Amino acid sequence: MTAHTPTTAPFRDPRLPFAKRVDDLLGRLTLDEKISFLHQFAPAVDRLGIAAFRTGQEALHGVAWMGPATVFPQAVGLGATWNPELVRRVGDAVSKEVRAMRAKDDRVGLNVWAPTVNLLRHPLWGRNEEGYSEDPKLTSAIATAYTHGLRGDHPAHWRTAPVLKHWLAHNNETDRATTSSSVRPRVLHEYDMRAFRETVEAGAVAGVMPAYNLVNGRPNHVSPYLAEHLRNWTDEDLLVCSDAGAPTNLVDAEHYFDTHEEATAASLVAGVDSFTDHGTDSSQMTGRLRGALERGLLTEADLDRAVRRQLSVRFRLGEFDPEHDPHGATGEFDTPAHRALAQEAAEQAIVLLKNDGVLPLAPDTRIAVVGLLADECKLDWYSGTLIHRSPPLEGLYERFGAQRVEFAEGVDRVRLKTSAGAFLHVPVVEDAADEVRGAEGALDPALLAGRTDLPALTTDAAGTELALVDWGEGVLTLRAPDGRYLSVAEDGCLRASADQPGGWVVQETFRLEPHGDGHLLKHLGTGRHVCVSADGVKVADEDPEVFELVVAERGEEAVARAAAAADVVVVVAGNDPHINGRETEDRTTLCLPEQQERLLRAARSANPATVLALVSAYPYAVDPAELPAVLWTAHGGQAAGTALARVLAGDVSPAGRLPQTWYADDADLPGLLDYDVIGARQTYLYFEGTPLFPFGHGLSYTSFAYGGLTARVEGETVRVSFSVTNTGDVTADEVAQLYARAVDASVPRPRRELLDHRRVTLAPGETAELGFEVPLTAFAFWDVAQDRWRVEPGGYELLAGASSEDVRLRTTVRLDGEPTLPRAVLATGLAAAGFDEQSGIEIVDRTKVSGDAVTPAGPETGELVYRACDFGRGVAQVTVEVAGEGTVELSLDGGPALAVLSPAAPTPGPYDYVGLSASIAAAGVHDVHLRLRGPLRLAHVGFSG
């Protein structure tokens, strides 16, 4: 904690406003002290009694990386609850655990990097587990609730200071530090920015973290949007924290700047206030800042602006008023209330996708619980260490009794035979300490090393039977009989040493590669093959061992035996959050891994009463046709198994709803790097195919009736009301959803768009009257012709129901709005990126500081359309601003080319624009078509008489 200075300086006076106190403290800091504050690990200033401070405590669904803590469901699971009130309570519990843990360990920070509000645009994104939804409205509702819980309710002092991740348009791990998301203005404002904006405007956000990627050709860490948009959404001083290593990426990976001094200065001027780079070693970043000052790239005023924002957060956290901090003694850790909340959240996150009547299960049901996740309670990269552990098997034991539950994991049981005839052997270790990775806490768990205290594998005549799991695409794990996974530590030796696969670079995954009559065993973490030599079993670059895979039992054999003896089979399938889809690695398919498909088929063949329970961080394309029931839940944290068992038993009626579309096939997906949700018809907003399960879908053990939909316009609000009645015989929650659709839109609009929702608990026969106040701004779209929001006049259909496709009630309201006007091209010309339609076009940076341009996305031509351009009484000339080399061809309404413009010679660089003019004749209102060829950047098109 920060100690008092001997004399009471103004910055220590709690009677003064925070702003005046910040100014006073800022004025007392030396230039070197200011520079030191700009690194993630800001040092103490002893002469002023100021303690060290760090940004960046991970807290996505519980306190992460700092050892044991309450583990709540993954963020996508919290999104599936569709319950902001519950998520606010989760945020409140997490913030109290942060305070409690910090009281014992000052490495625990109060500046929490959570939540993630990136939209789940593409289900193959590796970090799908971290977001809440594909919909910006639902995402902002859940994120706002979580940030309010993290912040606390005191008007001045914050319990923790939440930072939103990751600004902006970040949905791919493949080459994430170098790829550029091409985001047209409508998608930028209506989709990617919207979740950030509504969450920031709600008033419980302390900062934002830019993402690794580029947007429209410019790195997010030097984005003009930070100043132009983000900081205009709130009066608070937002602290913008770089992502780890991103400042260095600007030069080393992206080559956007020539020197680190230029890159650091550009980031600071753009709005980055804290640099997360080189771990705890601040010398590199502070050196770059000093170099930028010496070169005149920065002024002390630039530093002051960033330091002021950090100090503002620290004052709000009560650092300088420990005796007045209302949160100083509010820490709570692993309390009964937190355990109950973890279970409640896990229960509310479960989504019943299909049910032909097999659920809920009767109390005397004989159950076979099978599958690779049946006895697992998986954690992800941003989880804390479990204090309590409830896998599905344990939950079913507790609820139905162990005598009624049979278990078969479904792993393949194998031995690996060497070319010399011996088998891999795992030495038995008596009373080995049971270490859990990360249990001691680590500021950077990526640096945690594997264990070397256990004996390495050897070979002998009998060998050790290993549990083999193929997690998809040939990525294997091998587990010893004592439950430990084969892993490779820094010395290269193979050991059965890991409690679970994990780590920044997973050291527990392998691949069997066909080789002659056997297989090579490749260790994926090091890229080396396993060899057997006189000094043991290890990975090496030379002399790989050729193994014969000797199968003792296939997993489907054990599954079939257990299934045949049961009344009902519960197949628990899904993913390991550290394998094939995680931070740094996107998925390649929606398909369930083949080994798990085989287990599912074996269970179904042996027993038609087979329930599939998917436990995963993302959607799968599974065929539910022959399954009587299917459920999905994200990895549900410490109480996952108890929650699943209670839902299967009917103690809780499931009421989770899908936070994203589940597509039926990979062919339904756009390219991972296609960020144009409008043009590519992505998400439930625009998708025109038939989903496997739609956005908002989820069934119940009861039924609900909707009625009495009314809507009226009052001033700047549309007031909507309808009733929901529980027509069944079970008390249950219903998630009533309200959508809108523009009836006769002049531009492509969503098929339907979520306006609001309400999760309500209803007893049998009970009716709830639900009212919604929808601002007229919710019906607006970003008008590229006028470069602003506009509500179009006309009819808007309101749809109420149980999902985006299960619509029960409809009505239409008419809004006055603003009339559609043609583009005034004589006055403003055409901003190249302000197109209505495009094909084969990529948006790029006009300059390194601001502005957009367009260029063909590949070697072929790119085409642009600008609708309803008003040339008035006539124009005689067109002028284009271009850089590079190539041609711009202009036509009207799809007719013949009126002008073809091309630089006489390539411009010196991509930012060296020249103006080219040609004569044309046009009058009245027309659609302008542009065709671009070659490596040419087009920034603007102007017209004159």
C-alpha cells in the first residue's frame, strides 16, 4: 500500500477533487519518474511515498494466474446466461477476490484486464471462449454488467479498474500481429465499435487495450480511433494499456516504423498510456521513450497526458486515501456465497439444444456417462487454479448415486513398442508431490517451466499402458496410469509430469507420423521427434525412434459396453481449451474430432437413448438427427459437473441461450479474415442460410406462451410490451427476446437485430408483463453518404420470441426519421472507403496517422459502387487522389467507362499521393462504379463543373 508522506501535500488531501490532486502529484514528478510510469511495472517513488504500480491483472472469469481462486464459467458461458444481473454479481465476487488476494500478495493488481468485448464473428476464432456473443447489443449488456461488478457501487472509489480487450476488429489468431482487418465504415460503427461504445458509455470502464492486429492497414496501437471515438464516449480519463509485446511488434513484426523510438512516440501520441513489453524489465521501453524525447518526436506534455490518465485510475482505486477507501476491507475469498454463485452461473449457462423427451432423467435411471470430458474439469489460459473441482462424473455420482452410474472414458489404451522390441515405460514414483501448473501464481505464466524432478521415461520388456486421445487433426495426448500426461521439459526428456496439457507453448501434445511399418512420434511443442538412446527417452533432431502402436483396447469398445448396460447414455464431448483452438491458434473446422465422433456412434449404436452433452469453448457442427437430446455448455468452472447433473435431473430447468450462431457446415462460413459482416452475410444479423441452431436458441423443460405485443412511439423512444406465460408444470426461466427489422431499407440491413431481452423466472401458470423502452437511435444505421448515424423513415417490424428464429409475435411501427438524400458529390466528392458495395477491395491506411484508402485485395481487379451520387446540373471533370501504380476506371450505372486514369509513373511510396484528372460528362443522380487495377491506392474522388 502507498504510505503517507510526512507533510500533507495537496495530492494527499481527500477533500480536494481527484483532478486537482492528480495535477498536484504530476507537477511533483521528475521527467525520469514520468517516463518510468509509462511501463506496465511502474516503480515506487520513495521520496513522495508512492508505491509501485502495475497494470494488468487478468480476471476474465475469476482471478487468473495468481494461484487458487473461484473459477466461474468461461466468458462465452457467461454470455450464454443472457443474464446481466447474474454477471454483475460474478464481477462483484471477482473484484472482492482480487482485493482479498492483494491483501496477502501485492503482486495481485487492481487494474484488471477484463472483460473481452470482441464480437464472436467467426466461430473458428481460437479465442472464442473469451468473448460473450456475436451480437454487439448482447455483448455490451453482459460486458457492462461485468464491469459494474468489477468497479463496485461507490460513486468515487473503484474496487478494481476494468480494462476492455481487445480494440479493435480482432477475431483471428493466425498471423494476428501482422494481418489487417478490412473494416468498412458501416461495419466499423454498427458492429465492431458498438460493443465497446455502449460499454464505455455505461460508465464503469477504466481503460481499453488495443489488439495486436491492424485495422484498415494501420496497427491498432497507433489508431486514430482512440482519440476520434473512444475518448469521446466518456468524461473519464481512460487508461489505454498496450497488449504484451505489441509496442515492439510495430517495428520487428509489422515493419510499420523504422525505429522503436518512432513507434513508441507514435503510440503515445495516438493514445497508448502504458507499455506492456519485455516483462518486468522496463529499461527497453523507458530507453525508447528517452530516445523519442531527444529526437523531438515527443514532448513532456505528451508524457504528462499519459501519466495523468494512469494517476487518475490510481486515485479512483483509493491508493492515496487508504483510510477512506471503502473497498479496503471488502475482500472476500472462496466464500460459501462465491461457491454458490459459481454453481448458479454454471447452471444458467447450460443450453438445451434438442430434447425429444428423454430429459429430465428419472431418479432411478441407470446412467452410463462416457466420453473424453466426462471426468474432466478443464481450465483455459485465463483461469485461476481450482480450489474445488466438479467434473460431470462426480456431479452425476452425487446426484444419482455411484451405484447407478457407470463410467467409460473412451480413451485408446496403447503401448509404444520400439524398433528393438522394448516398450516405453513410465517409472513408478512413490509419494510424488502433486504439483498443479501455476498453483503458486505467476505474473507471466508463459514462463512456467516443466517439471524435471520426476524420472524420465525408460524402456523395458513390458512397458506402460498409456491413455491416448486424438483431439483432432492428429494432435495427441498420452497419459500415464497415475493420471499424469507425458510432457517435455527444458532438458528434452520425456516424463509423465503434467497434471493437464497447458502452457503458452503446450508441451504435452504429440503426433504419430507414418514411417515405414511404424510411426515416428513427433513432439509438437519443440517440433522434434522422440528418440530412444542409452541416456533415456527424449526429443532430439536426429535418430528418431520408429514405434509400433500396440492397441490394448479401443475407446469405443469400453463405451459400447457401458452404454449397453444403461438406461440412458450421457456422452460428454468437447475440447481441451489448450489444444486446437486457443490464443495463438485458430480452429480449422467446426467438426467434432473423429475420435469423439467414433465414441458417439458407439454409444448410439449400443443404446438409442443417448444424450450428447457438449462441453466446449465454441460451436460444433454435429448431426443431432439420431440423438434424442443435445446440450451445450462452455467449460463451466469449478461447479460444472454439479450444474450439469442438476439440469439432467430436472432440479433446474435449462434456460441458457446460444450467444452465437451454430452453423451446420464449414461451407457456411466466410473466410476467417473476411471482416465484412454485411458483404459476407455473417452472423445471425445477415446469414441467409439455415443454421444448425440459431442465435438465441435454447429449450426448456416447460413451455411458454407469448401474447399482447404492443408498440408505440413516444418522443425519442419506442415503448414495447408483451406478456410471457409459463404454460407448463415446471418453474423455469424464459429468455424473452425482442428484435427489429427495417421493412423497406434503402441499404442492406440486418435480417433482424436484437434490441433487448429479459430473463424471467416463472412458476407454472404465472404471467410476466414485460416492458422495453427502445431509443430511436437503436434503429439507426451508419450512413456512409453523410458519414453519420441516421434513422431512415419507414416501417420497422418488431419481433418478440424465444430466439432469433423462434418468433412468436410481430407488429410494425413507423418512424419519421430523416429522408434518404443522394450523395452531394459536387461539394464533398467521394471518400474512397465510403462505398456502398465492393468486390475484391481492401481498405488500407491513407497515411500512417489517419485516413483510409482502398486498394485491390489481390492481383485481380477490385470494384466499388457508390449509390445515388448527385451531379446536379452537370460535371465536366473527375479528379482522383492515388498512390502507387495502376488504373482507376470510372463508369455510371454499370455502363461503359467514361474515364480511365493512371499515374504516368509509380509514385515514390504508398503514401505519396498524386492528383489525376480526366474529362467526363455527367448530370443528375447516378451510381458511380469504380474499377481498380494494380497495386494502386485510391483515397478520394472529386468532381467539378
